[in-house]
Amino acid sequence: MISLREAFGHALVKIAEDRDFVVLDADVSGGTNTNFFKEKFPKRFIQCGIAEQNMMSVASGLANNGLVPIATAYGVFAILRPLDQIRNSIAYPKTNVKIVASHIGLDAGQEKLKNIPMGRLGRKDEIASIAYFLASNDASYITGQTINANGGMYFG
């Protein structure tokens, strides 16, 4: 059995063969497993660095220009840090941005990172126009549904 984030990374590669989207990363591609996508589709991978607020603004701009961006980060940094950008640039104008967070539970697992967990749905009342998908056993199905749906999405 593989982890959900590994299943997510493999699902991105598989789905990208038939669908057109870009992946934005906050310097955590090894932890979110978007590195699989980066290796296979380097021209569709955008490394934003440790700048989650900027990454959400870039994602909004890409969506406003017809691309489907998937912004990935660790849980606490995917929602809490860029909350203003998500609310003002993604939720209110209802842009087609997908936000995917890993390490969202009470424990970050084998990485032993204590500052990462508990970022899931941090202030979801502030970003109510975004649909939420929570992690399940079928990461490939959820990833496909997230990419296919129109509008802001959070998958964690």
C-alpha cells in the first residue's frame, strides 16, 4: 500500500497525459510527490519557492488566462499563510484554482515535522466559495474530480 501523497503524485502524471493543467509547488515537491509530475512534464511545473502567498496569486493569474493551476504545499502553509490571496484572488472571483495540501493531520508521519500538521481548512468560513475534498483511499479518483471540476477547490 502506498501513501495518499504518493498516490496523488502518480495520479497527476497519469491524468496529465489526457488533461491540460499546470502544477505550482512551494518547494515541497519531494514531500507532496509532485516531483513525479515535474520529471515527466517539466514545462508544466512551476516552482514558486517558499512563497505560498505569491504562489496563490500566480495560480489565480494563470487561471484568469485559461490555464488550470494546481497549487501544492504543506497543509498549514496552503491555507493559513495565503488566506488573503485565496479569499481575494481565488474565492471571491471564483477562479479555477485547485489547492492541494499534504501533511494535514495531527502527525506529519515519518518526516517528524511538528510545525506542519493541522493546516486543514484553517479558516474555511473565510473562503466559503471553494469546494473541499478531503483525503480518501482513492487519491486518483479525487485528483481527477478536482481537476475536472470548474471553480476553486481544496484537496487535503
